[in-house]
Amino acid sequence: MDEVWILVKCICGNSFGSRRSSFSSCPRCGSSKGKTQTEFQSSESLAGAVAASNLPAQISQEVESRIAAEESRRAAVEEKARGGPEAIRRIMRQSTGDDGMLTLETLAVELEKEGYDDPSAEQAIGQAELGGILVRAGPDSWSWL
């Protein structure tokens, strides 16, 4: 049976957590005259809510902005990681002509369109050649293996 946890707001202004089935009093003032604010399914989510509700408004805003900035940074890192070899390979496939040939020029254009400046077209093709994915078919063209 899963326990339900509650966020309680005391008359003194302090927030604290408790099991729904137990009697609890405020750890700051000892009063048992609190008002249930929200229910949670895990103690971890309750802990985060208690911490957030006890922060002063200015600090809370600063913490929220820092968290948002960190999440944005992480999202950018994850996007770049997702754009790794699979994305480069997808772009290389898009750059391949109807004749099955990939040229340095078409790859450079596609990479630029997708917003990649690293790796360069030369680096991407070089890695693909080393990996046995492409074979040189001419001075500036390659075919897929």
C-alpha cells in the first residue's frame, strides 16, 4: 500500500510534511493547527515542495531562474548530444544525390542549413571514410557502402 504524504501550512507560516494518516505538529512552533495544502505520492516530491514553500519570495525567484537556466543549458547539451553521429549521418543521407553520390559541397550546404559548424563537411566525410561507411568515388564525391 502506497502512503500518501501531505504538505501542511502552519498558522505560524512554516510549511512541513507529514503522512496523511498520522497526527503531526509544526516543528517550528509546535502547533497542531495547520492546514493541508497538497497531497503527494512520494516523500521525495513532498520534500521538494516543503523546501520550495519555505523559501522567501526573493530567494525563490532567484532559485527558479537558476533552475530554469540550468535546465535550458542541459537541454542544449542533450540536443547537441542527440545531434551526434546519428544526426550527422542523417544529414549526410539528405545530402546524397539521386545518383547515390555525396559531394563535399552538398554536405557543407546541408550542415550549414542544420546549424552545424562542427564537424565540418570534410571532417564528417573523413570520419565516415575511416568508419567504412563511405568510399571515395571521385575528387569531391563519395558513395555509400
